[in-house]
Amino acid sequence: MSTHDDLSADHDPPVEATPSSRERLERALLHPGRGQVVAAVLLAVLGIAGVTQVRIAGTDDEYAGMRQADLVQALNGLQAASLRNEQEIRDLQSTRDALRSSSDRTAAALEQARSELSSLGVLAGTLPASGPGIRITITAPQARLSLNNLLDGIEELRDAGAEAMEINDEVRVVAQTSFDAADNGIDVDGQIVSSPFIIDAIGDPESLETALRFPGGFVDDVALDGGKVTIKQSQSIEVTSLRTPVKPQYAQSTKSK
Amino acid sequence: MIAIIGLVIGVAVGLILKPDVPIGLEPYLPIAVVAALDAVFGALRAFLDGLFDDKVFVVSFISNVFIAALIVFLGDKLGVGAQLSTGVIVVLGIRIFANVAAIRRHIFHA
């Protein structure tokens, strides 16, 4: 800081200075003097300090060497970032909750629609059904069964709570099913069924059989015409024939109430 | 020769002992190292000019380090520590470049 400063303005002609400085350098390397010991001590101190500083700068975390003002600024920045992140977390959580509840509602609605579909499908005849019920076999003379008797029987079964019915394992009997007299049997929904008529009905077996067997009821009527009815209760009646669903052409559904 | 050996010994001691720097002195160490480097290059140049004096070297080394640390300390007290550190580093860097240029002229004639 003192003597050496004055030298910065000093521009020696290199040609004249070089030989002597080279010689000095060689002499100092080969024959070190007393002054070099002091310089060596100071250089050792510099070496220690330099290596230590390099180690600190390389290994310590970035905040260790910072001043108070810088630290305060860094802290402010981190706090702002933390606030922003918390806000983002809240937003995302509310989004997640909304999505979750909406998906829950969708799943519940889907579940309800599925169960409604299956119960309506059984009633409309678009799904096969099984359950307890009775199997009625009617043997009519000359393969004839009075249309009125059959209708009466089916109405009695409906009255007793039959939930699914089919005739001869071929024709599903639903609300729209039509019956008509035919030459060699009965025309049910355009399909001719003939004797022996087998009616499968799912419902409470006791009630169904009672509904057919009361005095003056279906069994008696058929017997009057000379036919024969056998009723078998079972815990597993299979109603497998299906009916193609028809979209109503004139009737429109209206909101109830 | 002895000076170079001293530098090597210092580096080795620093590497082996891994001395801990007190927290209070940590901001001053880099400035002190740069200031000492400036004194060393100034001394090398004076040596090549034939003007080297070990007493001057010791005084300039110590006063360089002390004044650099003092400036940074004052800067910290005044609230402009970071800026003053940068200023000291810039000034010392310019001086080191000037000294190295003179040394280069001595050794390489260019």
C-alpha cells in the first residue's frame, strides 16, 4: 500500500531492466536471504487464509456469509414464496375436494340408475329374472284354452303380486302384452302358444298358488272346460325370455307433481 | 525459494487443519485474502524492479489486510457493507492486474 503504489506509474524500458531482474530472480531462488523468511511467514498466512476461504465458500450454505440486510431480504422473499405456496395448496385442495364430492355424487347417481335399470328391466321384460315362484302347467282338451280363462289366470297372478311371467319359456308377459285367440292356440304378442301351456311366475309362491286355487277361480274354470292344471312351487323359477323395449311414440313423460 | 516453500506450507496447513473461522470474522476473510494477494503481487513486482525491502513488504501486507477489513467493517456499520466490499474488491483487482502486467513485462519482455 505504500512503496509499491509508487511503482505503478513507473514504466521501465524492459530491455534495460530485464537482465538484472532475471538475475535477481535466479539469485533469490538459489541463494535465499534473510528477508525471504519474513515473506515466507506472510505467504504461509496467506496460504492458510486463502485455502480456508475457498473451503468456506465451497462448502458452507449460501446464507452463512450474508449480511443482516441481505438475510432479511432473503427471509422476506422466502416468506412471500411460502405464502404463495400455501395459497396454492389451499386452491388445489378445494379443487380436489370439489372434484371428489362431484365424483362421489356421480357414483351415487350411477349406482341408483343401475339399480333402477335392473328393477325396471325386470318389469319391462328386457332383463332375465329368477326367484321363488310357481310353474303352472295347463293341459287343455284339443289343445284349446279359453282366452278368457287365460286372461283371468294372468290377472289373478298379477293381483297376487307376480313380478315376472312368461308363457311356454317363449313369451314374456309384461304390461303391454296382448292376447288374442288363434286357430291352434293363443296369439300372445304375435306369437302362437299352444297346449300344454306352461306359465312361469315369480312372486310369493303361496300367494300365487292361493290366487289360482280359490273356489270358482282359475283352476276350477279350466276344470269346467275339461282341462287340467298342475301347480308346482319352486324357490328358483327362471324367466329367461326377453322382450324388445319399445320407445313410446305418443306418450311423453311429464314431471310428477 | 524460502518464500515459495512458505506458501506451500501455508496451503498444506490450511488443507490439513481445516481451521474454523469465527462467525464475526467470516465477511472479512475474502476481502483480507484479496488484499494480501495485492500486497504479494506488489512485492513481487518491487523485487523484480530491485526495490524489494522485507520491512516494506511486512508493513504493506499487514496494512493492506487491516485497511481492507476496516473498510468492510465501516461499510457494515453504515449499512452499505455489500457495496463497499464490491468496491474494495474492484480496486484491489485493478491493482493486481496492473502489478501482474509489470511483472509480465519484466519476465516475458512483453
